[in-house]
Amino acid sequence: MSKLSYNLIFSIIILVFLCLGLRSSAFTNLNTLSFEESLSPLFGDANLVRSPDDLSVRLLLDKYTGSGFISSNMYQHGFYSSMIKLPADYTAGVVVAFYTSNGDVFQKTHDELDIEFLGNIKGKPWRFQTNLYGNGSTPRGREERYRLWFDPSKEFHRYSILWTPHKIIFWVDDVPIREVIRSEAMGADYPAKPMALYATIWDASDWATSGGKYKANYKFAPFVAEFKSFSLDGCSVDPIQEVPVDCADSVEFLESQDYSAINSHQRAAMRRFRQRFMYYSYCYDTVRYPEPPPECVIVPAEKDRFRNTGRLKFGGTEARERRRNRRQQRPEIESDPDERKLL
């Protein structure tokens, strides 16, 4: 079965799961904001292009600079969301990031929640990763890497991060792709200090595509990432003010929203996504972490797919059987090497 067929089937399954959810989308009643209301330029001002109605922004990367924006406020817990469309064609070496951080304020003890999109050579799909840090715990990265079931350069899709005192959920459209439940054993590794929202596009040729094998090619520049329908909810605070702010009402509001709970149908969609599209998880990387970090929930069906490096088992009897079945079903199509790795 071709990669296109797999992705089409997965999209249909996701749609069925969500239609059976018997409740509205988690994102139908979002309070969307203009750029002026919620955001500020971060760098590369000439490469940050706001729409005439101020409801969308284009971030450009050329041979001179990338660009980015930052939320006007910092939030003690929050929901951060935007519709995003990624650059098309050759994008190797390019990274588009949508993340929260307080690294500018707490340089040695910063917290961070990441969605990073990793470009690819022409004809190969975008990949993306999620990560989290607390209290400067960068040596203990918690990366997961995935593919998408659609082409993110063809149309806008919504990407969201929920962060409360008790959990973190990463969303792609209406599909929760990762949930981290706070564990006492995590200690300060769980993000706890106020964070701002960032979005950037930049050249990461030294690592982003095949470990740096493929570099950004500015013959295809400018690379353009588009953002719109911004939504920010949370308790706005000044991280250095002496008088603490009571954020209890804000947290209660966040936890009352649909995006803060995963129903049974969305959980099934998340399980299908992770089984089909996740190709690295730190939780299964026993070389790096002989004992899984405390927040890891080891799922046997997931664990069986990964080597002790946390990467997919590329060979073995099961993979050979799948390749043989594909050849029998569609002998006229040559299998994509990347697809063989990701099945």
C-alpha cells in the first residue's frame, strides 16, 4: 500500500473517531486575536509581514536572516494555538518553531515546550518533534518525532499547546498527539515558571535534515511560514514582580475547556497516530535512559515497535512480511525507502 493510501485511510479514521465523539470540536469556540492584540515582532523585522487586517503574519527566511514573533505577555500556564501553513518545495535545513519559553528571563533555569517542524528535500515530507524542559533540564531532553498524515504546506492546520499545573497536551487539529501528566517524581523538570509564546523560522542546516546531510538551499528562498487565527489563554504575569499573582481562576478556566480533556474517541485517534506516525520516543530510548523518565507511560504496542535507541525497528520478520505484501498488492510501484523505515 502506498504512503498516500496509508495517509488517506488514517485521515478517514480520524474523521470517523471525531464525528463519533458526540461533542463539538475542542477548537470551535476559541477566542482568536489580532497580531497587535497579542504579539510583537521578535527579530528579522523586514522578514515579518503582517496582513492588512492584522489577523495573519508571514515569517520569511532568506540568505540574510530568519524572522520570528513573541507574545506580548508571559503566562503562568496557558493555551497557545495558531493555524500554520509551512513552506513548500525544497525545505531541507529549515526549521519552523512554535513554542513557549522563558529563556530570556531565566537563562540558566529556563522552561520550554516545543513544536518544531523540520524541513526536507524536495519530494520528502516535513517531519516534526515535540519536547519539554523544566528548570534548565536541557540535558534530559524529552523528544518525540513524528510524520504527519497530510501535507502541511498545502493548507492551514491548527497546532496547539496546553499547559496546566497538572498536564501538558500537544494537539494537531482535533487530534491530541502527546499527553504528559505531571508526576511528583518529575520534580522541577516539569515546566513551572511563566512562559511566553514564540514562533520562528531559521536555518538549522547543521542538524535539521538527515543529521545535517542536506543544507538549506537559498535558490528556493524565501522560505515562507504563515500563521493566523492566534489564540492565547492564560494568566498573564510579570515573572520578576515581587507580589505573586493569583492564577487559580485562570487555571480553573483552562481546565474547564474541551481542549483540556481527551475523550475516548480522541484518545483512540491519538493511539492510532502514535502507532502510525511516531518514529522516535525518548521513553523507549534505553540507551539514553536505562530507566524511563517518571512521566513515561510505557505502552506495550508502542514499545514493541522500537529499538533500544528509541527509534523504529527498521528490519526483522514483520517488516519483511509487510514489504512482501506490498509488492504482491502493487507490483508496479517501487516502495519508498523512507516508508519502509516508518512502517
